[in-house]
Amino acid sequence: MIWFAIALVALVLEVFSGTFYLLVLSIACAITGVLDWGFHTPFSVNITVCAVLSVIGIVLATYWHKKKRVIPMSNNTAYDDLDLGQSVTVIAQNADGSYKVHYRGSEWQAIAETPITAKTATIIGKQGNALVVK
């Protein structure tokens, strides 16, 4: 019965931690509890079974976690920046040659490669906080 109690405590702690390792321990303890309850195995066998199942489960959980990991950012900002290629609405041209544009619900400062004559432009990069448009 102690194995089921340990499994329950590990399961509750898993809810608060958010990792899979306590879940693995909980499953290993539950399986050990079923083994102990059904076959009345000695305590040393139960400890060994729980330890072996925990190690196997942790290795599998670690492998699964690494496989599921999010793709890291690359050095290619054109690949990582979701703003690139988006359209902006040109509001006005500032005295210094930059533009005021409307993008994502707010006004941004934009720098143009070539003078903009249309009411819309496309983001091709960023320079500090300013958008580079064409």
C-alpha cells in the first residue's frame, strides 16, 4: 500500500512542478505497488523494480523532451523575424526623411531604402526600433 501512497504524492507534486520526472516516478511506484499487491514480492525486489522503471522512464522522458524541443533561433534574422514581409500603411513623411507608418495597431518610425510614393510598403528589415521598408 505504501507504493500507491508514494505514487499519489509524486503525482500531486508533478502537478506543481510541471516536469515529467515526478510523473515517471509516480508511474514506477504504481507499477511496483501492483507488483507488490499481486505477487507479494519482497521489499528489496520492489525497490529494484521501482528504481529500474524510474531510470528507464527518465531516459525515455528526456529523449522525448529533447525531440519535442522548440527549434532554436538561428543567426539568420530574415528567417526568425515574423515582421519581415508584412505590409505597413504609410501615414506621413517626417522632416528628416523617415516615415511614420501604421503597423500592428500602432504608429512606427520607418526608414525607406527608396522614396515611398504608395500608401503601403513592405517591411524588409529593422534598424534599432525603426522598421526598414520599401
